[in-house]
Amino acid sequence: MEFINRGEPVQVQQSDGPGRYRFELVRTGETIDVTEDVGTRLGFEKVKPKTTEGKIGKVKVETKQIEKPVEYKSIIEKIKGIGRKTAKDIIRVFPTIAKLQRAISNKEVLPFRDDVEKKLKKKFGGTNARKN
């Protein structure tokens, strides 16, 4: 379930495999996908799904707008020189494209080999980056 942080920045513990955990900083205004009990315990606000009105015959109904997630892993794997294992490592560190782009725009050092870092910066950041 998706939640948004309306308060102070919070460190959230996320499972990273059996017996492994990582901490993710959720800043004010950022969203995170956690279970409902964790989100409410941390004081986050539920993100309501977008809805529109539609018609079935003469009856008005409310429909949810479901956004199809971009296949982030396949985009990374299409970069020449990045394979399945490296793409999996990238997704483990940066679970969304937005987080990767934010790290690149903040000029953070990416924890990958230099060649992989250059390819990611060329694809997802910088002035000549292509938007997907």
C-alpha cells in the first residue's frame, strides 16, 4: 500500500531478503510502498488512487485509474554492458527510476563500477538525458 510522508523525515526499515534489512530515508512529501500497519504506525497518510466517473449503460460509476508500472529492470538491462545481475543490484539500491535520477541529480557517488556509473548517468541524468 502506498503512503506519503507529511511530517518530518523518517528512517524506514525495509526487508532486503531473508534476515537482511536496509533503512530508507523518507523525506517530507515523498511516497513509500509499505504494509498498512507500518504506514499507520509511522504516521504516514494513505495515497488515494485516482478515480474518474464513467458510465455503464445509464448508470454512473466511479472507476480507478491504474497506472501500469514501467518495467524498470528491463530498461536498465537494455543498456549495453549492464547484465541481469548488475541490473538486480541497481534495483536493490535504487528501487525506482525517480530515486536513481534524484541520486544522479544530487551528484551522489553511485556504489557501482565506474563504467556502470557513467552509463547510468548518461541514460538517467545530466542535461542530455533521455526521458522514459
